Amino acid sequence: MNERLRTLRLWFAPTRIHDEGDTPDYRFSLANERTFLAWIRTALALIGGGFAVDQFLPELARGVRAGLALALLAAGVLCALRAVNHWVRCERAMRLGKDLPVSRFPTVLGLGVATVAVTMVVVVLFGWEGP
């Protein structure tokens, strides 16, 4: 079965992960869950930031406000989806005695948030008032 499809199936049937490999030390599984929760908190913060930009900055031009809000909301959605995927992939790797998976997602997320932050700095310093 395709590796991506197998991982996706584990999103919705996590008990199947017990069929693979050996049970790792529970402390590692708990650390994996804490990491998952940290990613979810980050996703919630990004989503909240997107709503805050849209609701509390009405003086921004509509396009600028919508663009910043949508960028934050999209980052939040991607972060939440990535949290589940990362949890499953790490749990499988630990059970199979493999190296933990690496990802470019933290870099992409960091660059995306930094881009939104720089845009917000420009907006705050120079203004960008709407009609």
C-alpha cells in the first residue's frame, strides 16, 4: 500500500498503529502527544490571529485585511493538518525503530508567519487605509 495512503488511514484509525512494530517506551509516545498539542495550540493561535485581523482592523483596505487574515487562517489550517500527520508519522517511526521523520513544514510555516508579520509592520508604520 502507498505510504501516504497508509499514513492517511492512520489519521482516522489510530488503533491500527498497534499492528506495526513494537510498543515504544510510553514516555516517547507522551512526548509525541505533547508535540501534537503544541502544534494544535499554534494552529489555534494562527486562526485566532486571522479572525482578529479581519475583525479588529476595519481601517485597513479590504484587500490588505482579507489577504492578511486569509494567510493566517490558511497557516492555521495547514498547521492543524500537519499536527495530525506528524503525530502519526512519529508514532510509526518509533514503533518500527526508525529515525523520526524530518519535514520542511516548520521552515515554511515560520517564513509564512514572518512574511505576514513584516507586512503588518509596514501597515502599522505607513498605514494602509481603506475607502
